[in-house]
Amino acid sequence: MIQEITYNDWELLLEWRNHPSVRTASISTSVINVEEHKAYIKHLVDREDRIQYFYVVDSIKVGYIRADYNKDGTELSYVINPDQQGKGYGKRMMSEYLKTISGDYYLHIKESNIASIKLAEYNGFTLDSKDGNILKFKNKVMSDLEIIDAVEEARKGNNTNWMDLVRLAFEVAPEKARPIFAKINDGDGNISQLLDQLAKNG
């Protein structure tokens, strides 16, 4: 479950952020002091270009994910509760979060952070660029309707390719092509009957 973070969560977030395992994996490895962190969280809850969520499993806050909206898309970053690391929660958290959104997303990951690289690749991110030891992974997340539109566009192009293949078959070997296309037509008839049955099911 994804749960939005509030100011009252500052202490837990600071504890996670300053844990050695988290700082090692983070791009910024400095220790954050209490007052600096409180100011950050207070500013966070008022911002419209940055949203941060907990990932909750069986009432346990196992991690958080942050979305920073900007002109290049949305940068995602995340932390897993140090007590819950190594259990696959990072992959699951990112996967569940991506199901709720659409758009252009990217991650900045240290080259040495193998776990985060695997998380990115598992969730459909691909390597876009490298700056020193920092890798940038990108992912275009599409909504259901956007996927349907993309399939429709692809099918339009494939229909043209299909008809070109039909023309070629009948130009080169028409007598061999006819029985093959008769079988295709029969198959299409069976598909039509199955779709009709599916439409009437229930």
C-alpha cells in the first residue's frame, strides 16, 4: 500500500536517511542533522512539485519513494527501511507505484549500487546516460488507454505490411497462396466465434 508522508513522520525518515547502509547507497552520503531535516520535511509537505510516499506492508513502513516533478519528467528516488532490506521490497514498491502513474520517469543511481540497478531494470527502466559514477535510467510509463492507442498505431503499420505480404504471395505463387489463405480465413472465422462467445459470457 502507498501512503502519503506527513510532517509527523520526520523522525522515522531521519533515522532511515542517516543509517550507514542508506547513506552508502545514496548519491549524497552526508549525515543530516535534526533541524535541517525538520525544515526539509516541513517544506516537503507544502510543495506541489515533490511528493513522497511510504510503502506499507502488513502495517509496517518498509520504505518510501519520492517523486520530483520537473521539465525533464519525474525523478524518482527511494529508501528501504534498514530493518527490511534484502527482502525484495524495493522492487515491489517501485512496481506498485508505477501502476498508479503514467509519464516519463527517471532514476539516478550510483554505478556501485547493484541492487538499485537491478530494481530499475526489473521495473522497465533502461540506461540512458552516465555522468562520472552516476547512471541515469529512464522509463516511459503508459496508462491503459495510452497502451491501447500505441497498439492501435502499431497495428495500422502492421496492416500495411500484411497486405504487402499478401500481394507478394499472389504475385509470386498465387496457386500456392490460395489454400493457405483459405485456412487463414477459416481460422479467422473460429476467432470470431470465440470472441462472440466471450462477449456473451456472464
